[in-house]
Amino acid sequence: VLEWSDGYYNGEIKTTKIVQALDIKADKVGLQRSEQLRELYKSLLGGESTDQQLKRPSIALSPE
């Protein structure tokens, strides 16, 4: 016999496959973020050369 008691919808059922895929994606994003922060740290520590500044032009604000 089934009975309804106080409960709530807790989202989709998370299977092992879904959870593993989310973990892998989160790990990949974390590694990418770490690499970006490492590059930023190195560029701030050593200063950027003029070649690197030419590759990454800054965005200038202009009135429209």
C-alpha cells in the first residue's frame, strides 16, 4: 500500500552517470581557471612585453 506523506520535489534523479559527468566538467573548469590564474600571476609578476600587449589590445571606451 502506497501513502502520500509530506514531501517535496527534489529535482531529477541523479544517476551515477550524471553525477560523474558533472564532476568531470567541474574538474575541467577548475583546471582551466587555475591555468588562467597562473598565467595572470606570471604576467603581473614579470610584467608584459610589448609583443604580448600587441596581441591583446585593450578595449577603449568611446562615447556613442
